[in-house]
Amino acid sequence: METPAIQQGGIKEFRKGTDFFRILCWVASAATVATLAWILVEITRQAWPAIEKFGFGFVTGARWLPNREVFGVLPFLVGTATSSLIALVFALPLGLAVAIFLSEDFLPLPVRQVVRFTVEMLAAIPSVVYGLWGIFVVIPLVQQFGSWAMVACKDIPVLKEIFAGPAYGNSLLTASLVLALMILPTITAISRTALVAVPGTLREGAYALGSTRWEAILGVILPTAAPGIVAATILALGRAMGETMAIAMLIGNSSRLSWSLLSPAGTLAGLLANQFGEAEGLQMNSLMLAALLLVILTLFVNMAGEAVLRYTEKQTAGIR
């Protein structure tokens, strides 16, 4: 039997270890915040000449003409937001459906393991490979679809604007489809984890009350896992906004503002990748300002997503 002195010494050693670990966590957290602040300060310093020259007109300007030192990123802002949202519209239902089938017993376990491994492998494919696949596979499909859509929608005013031609291969729709495939693993993996974490007692309670399988999934399991699904959506949207190589290869990199899905467009990440190597002077400052806007846009999406996540957690607190 241990003496009280030995026990007291063990408690002191445990407290010392706990205090050291707590200090280490605080240091790591502070270093992360400091690194983000350092990045923002450095980018702002490099972008300051462009901020002084263009002001808010940099955001509202629709022309990017390096030869004339006229810079406006409105088309690239619209292209970044539009391509990411379209990709999310395609990827979220598909990813959530795959997550449901992987978390429930719809398929035998070996089949589920194969599907899960295949979906997760999509996240390991390099971005440039997605770009090459999009060039040889997605572009011809979009061209065929675009030719049909222009004829089918020519008498419908709204759809006529959305599918205005000609049907270029490198277009907003092409980039969005490939981007949807790239963010699919993120949505599927995190949503599946959230669905698996739902307590089994909730399923049993739903079945005991007479719910069918799909009623239990849609009425109990999905609402309970909603915070995790929201988190998956936020992460996927953030990755979509920052994707560079595949989008630069497929979107057309046009600085012209167009509302047609079949026309070339541009994104902030693609703009930086294409022009940063040859930029100098005011063009370099403008690109750094575009980078600052991309960081701010990503931070805004994360903060908005955090607000939605907290609201979802409060709404589902009574279900758990």
C-alpha cells in the first residue's frame, strides 16, 4: 500500500505535467494566430500601393489591363464565388447520399469498405491530374451539352442568359464540375463520421415509435448529425475557393464578366497562378491585393459557417 507522501508526490508530478501540456497548447494556439496575423500584415504591406491607388474601385472594377495599369477584380470575385457554389450544389447531395449509404447497412461491409476507400482516394489525386482529366473528358461533354442547351433554352429568357453561347470547352461549368469531384471526398468523409457518431439509442427509439428506416434517417439521424454535415460543407467550400491548378487549366482565365455557364471565366486563385511569375510594379501590388481579398473571403466564409454551425448545434441540442 502506497504511503500518503508517495501519493501526494505523484499528484504533484501529474499536475506539473498537466500544467506543461496546458502551456504548450497555449503557445501553439498563440503561434497559429500570430502566423495568420503575420501573413495578413505582410500581404497588406505588399498590397498597400494598390490600395492607395484604386481603393474600393479595385473590387468593383471589371477590367484587368496590366499594359494600361488598370486593375479590377470583380469578374474574378464573381468567378470564385460562382464556381465554388455550383460545385457545392453538385457535390453536397451526392456526398451526403454516399455518406448515408456508407454509414447505414444498405450495402455489405466489404462493398462499403471498397466504396469508402475509393472515395477517399479521390482526395489523394493531384490537382493537375484532375485538370488533365477535365481537358480530355469533361470538356467534350460540356461542349455537347452546351450545344444542346443553347438550342433547347433559346426561347426561355432566363435560361437563355445562363446558357448563352458559343459553348466553349474551357468554361465556368467545366471548372465547376471538376471542382465538385475534388471536394466530394471532404463532404463524404466528414459527413459519414458525423452520421456514424449518432448514438444507436436514437435509431432504436425511432424504430420503437414506428418509424420506417428512411423516416428514422431523415427525421432523426440527419438532424442529429447536422453540425458535422455543416462543418463538412464549410470545409468543402473553403477548399473550392482556394483551388488553383485544375481551375486554372479548365475555367478559361477570362477577365470578362459573363453570366453564362458556357463562357470562360476566372478566379482569384487562377489569376495569381497565371500572372504572378511575370508581374512587377503596380501589377505585383494589385496581385497581392487580390490575394488579400481571397484570404478575407475565405475568412468570411469560415466565420459565417461557424455562425451557422453554432445555430445548428443549438437547434439540434434537444434531439440529442
